[in-house]
Amino acid sequence: MSSSTSSHTVLLIQASPRLDSRTWADYESLTDALDAICKMFEEFLSKKSAGPVTYDVSQVYEFLDKLSDISIMIFNRETGQYIGRTRAWIKQQVYEMMRGRCQHPEGGEKVIVGY
């Protein structure tokens, strides 16, 4: 992840084509925003499963692709402006975060969540 991991970050989501599904949240860092995205996905999975669930990054990608829109704006301290980032960029950052947290000997990046 980039040096912007400690910069104020705004997460913008439109869950469906309906305009009233737009929402936003702000975080102290990019890492916090990425964690929030993964938590949203985990909550989505927990509604579909009674017990612990496992998932990999491809399932997170599918979840992100089903959103009508998602973007992130990260504060750049040097310029005093926010830099917008796309869905593709967010997916790459989620991948890097999961890879760093979930290295398995087989090379997979599976996560187990219990609710």
C-alpha cells in the first residue's frame, strides 16, 4: 500500500442504481477504509450463512463489482487536496491488504469469519 495509508480517507458507495442508496463514511486512514469495506462484505456473507464462513479475494471482487459505484478519496497533505481512486484501484488495495494478512503455505488467501 502507498504512503497515503495514514491520510484521511473518504469512502463513497452507491449500493444500487437508486440514488438514495448513496452513502459515504470517513476514516482516519486508507487502512481503516479498506477494513470497513471488508467488514461490509463479511456482514453481507454472515446474512447468507448461519456459521463461520470462508472467502477469498475473488469473492470480495465480485461483491465490489455488484455495487453500482464505489470510490475512495484520500487526502494529500502536500497539496491539501483529495485524490480520487477508482473501483479497480480499491480492488488492488484490498488484494494487497488480504495478501499481507492471510499468507497460507498453499499460497491461497482464504479468510475465516465467525459470527
